[in-house]
Amino acid sequence: MKSHKDNVFIGFHEIHFFDFNETLYGERLEVFFMHKLRDEKKFDSVELLVAQIHEDAAQAALYFREL
């Protein structure tokens, strides 16, 4: 990840959009981080990763409902 002045970071991140069904591949996005769910974590299996993704999505959805 490259850092610029003014605390702007350029890099690759996986972003999940709720209730959105469009194609954004190749588009440039500006993303604002509003809430950290957890630190990076390695998983021993795909099943554990998928379970964590579902938990992360549920926590994020709750966060945005409570705004």
C-alpha cells in the first residue's frame, strides 16, 4: 500500500456492498472506512473463512442499521 501526504492510501481492499447489484470492475472508487470490524486473520479452512465472512457481514449490517 502506498501512502500519500494528507493520509490518503492507495491499495487493494475487498469491499462488500449491501443491496447492490451492479458491475464495478475496472471502476475507480473512493472508499471511506467508518468502522473496523476486526484485525486481519488467517483461517485453517475455507469453511472457517466463509463463516467469518458471514459474521463480518452481519456485524457490518448492524453497524449501518444503527447509524
